[in-house]
Amino acid sequence: MSKLRRISCCVCNCKVRFDHRFNCSGCKAVNFCSELCLSRASDPNDVEYHSPTWCSKLERILLTSPEFTSFPFPWSFETTSDMFDDIAYAKFLKKHGVLDQGLWKFETRNRVDHGKDLHPFEDPYVLPVESVILRDDVKTASTPPMNWKEYYGVRGFSIDSPICILLQWPLTLYYVISHRLPIDYPDLVKKFADKSKLSIHIVGVEKEANILQVYEELSHLLPHLTFDLTFIGPSISSAADGKIFRFVRMTITLRKGSYHQISGLTDPDLVLGHNAGLPAYITWLKTIAHLEISRPPVFFTEYCWPAVEYTRDRFDGMNGTRISDGTTNPFRSPIRVSCPESEIPRLSNGILFHLVYCSDDHLELEPISSTSRIETVD
């Protein structure tokens, strides 16, 4: 079956069958349609980030793929395979009885006007057992769940359940609050310990605007807190701009526009950008410059390790702000996102990292190199 898979050339974007491809002999991570395009890959003017240095980095990253795509779910071997595509995903969702139902309908529909016609679903999760469990607060656990296996145990879900696909969004935010904040911004631990309400800005919002209800799980996991979430992004529908939704101990407001262009925002306690794509959008430069004024804790996720390294190349040192080392997000999605020009797996909310402001240089972060450590979390 793998030979029927189609890949995209890294140079010209031409699509060819997998068994007709030319693969980089160095990193084994990048695909080409011909010997000509393969030879052009050594020219940095033709193919960005495939110089000998980048080839070495991609080789190192590809070797970590088995760990990055490792999950406790019995079906994850299928959903992280390089053969898993949109058709296979639709079949997977149908098998679990959720295809095009509730919030699952946004898993197979591409939208550009996120948040349009948004309305709460009476049964957003569809799955009978999970729908009942997710109505209630989590019973006090001895230790906070730090990965999917522990979370499923705390919530009492069957390890066969696909509910993690929807819950990757609030669980990533939960992980940032409960675990990464004390590690990455230790000076703010006391400030957060004294708070009963958190103001959080979710930036660069796209798909998240369609599935607001999943964030209610954050309130159930942290019942001692109330949340004021503001979702901000240029892809939010004009029809949804300014709308306010109220859930259990949580208010969510939608704002259309780039973060640095929105007026009237109060300083947040925390900022998070899901699957930010920092190197892909020039507007992030202005947004980060804007964040440097109020200097809140800022976290981002990306689909894969190369995206984090591209980000460091582009943003490190801008006005003194640096990009931290990345860490594998234990609450990443187990669904592989197609990337036909590369063999490196991409997972939604896969890698987590944060901004390090210039006054935080005591952390002594080293610029990434071909021998830099990749931190993972079990």
C-alpha cells in the first residue's frame, strides 16, 4: 500500500507516487520528484532549510519519530502511520460512530470562517459514556494527570476511546497551567497561586473557534478556578466577532483580527497559541513585539520539531526575546497530519515551547544546533 501513497516534491511541489520518489540520502526526511530537484536541494537559494546543516538536523529529528508517535491507544499505530490520510480518518471516525456528528464534524470539514454559525451542541461529544463523564468536575486526584494514560485513568475512560482527539485543546492548556508555568516562569508561581480567576488569551485562533465547548473540561480539571478566555485570530468569522459564550466557571469571547491589532484588551495572565505556525506568517513578528510590552507568560505549540527550529532561526534575539527549547506535549493529538513533502510526522499540538524575555537570560538557553538535545515527556 505504501507505494500507492503520493508525495510532493520539496522543490517544485510536483506530486509523484511514493515508489517513484527520490529521497534525500542524508536526512531521509525530504522527498523529491526527480534527480534534478534532488540536486537543486543543495542550493540554499532554491530550497530553504535543506542546507547540510539542516539536513543533519532533519536526520536527527526523524530518528525521534517512533517516540513522538507513541501513544497508549490501541488504534494509534494506524492513526500515526504515514499512510493515514483524510479518507482513512473519515473511516476511523465512522468506525467509532462519530463521523460528522457533534463537534466531530469539524474534524473532516475545512473552513476559512471559523466560528460562523456557532452554537452549543446538546451532546458535543456524541460518545455515550464520555458525554456523561465530561459533565462533571474531576474528583480530586493525588497528583495531576501528566499524560493521556493518566488522564484517561482519572476520568475513567476506556483506553479505546478517541475522545483525546477533541480534548487535546483544553488538555494542552491544562498542562501549561498545571505543569509548564511553574517550570518555565518560576518567578510567577506565587502570583498564580494567589489567583482564583485567570484571564487567558488564545491567539492565532482557527479551528479552536468551532469547538469552544471542549474548553469546559479545563474548568472541570481545575474547579477551584474561574476562567476568562479570549479567542483572537484573523480567521475568526466576522459574524462571530465580539460574541460571548458562557460555560461552567468559564467565559469565552471571540475577537476577529491579529493580536496586535485588537484594541481594548486587558493584560492577560497567560497567552497560548495552538499550532501557531510562527515562521509562516509575518504578522507574528508584530504580535510578539506587542507581547514584549506587557510580557505575560507566552506558550506556543507546533505540529513538528522542524517548525520549532525554523521559529528559532527567525525569531531568536528579536528585541532580546528568545525561543525556548521545545518539549514534546504529552497531550498532543494522536492523528497524523498529512505532509507529503516530508517523512517527519506532524501532530496537532505536538511540540510545546515558550517565549523567554530578555530579562530572563539567567536561564542560559543555548542556540539550537545539530547536536542539541530534544526534550521529550513520557
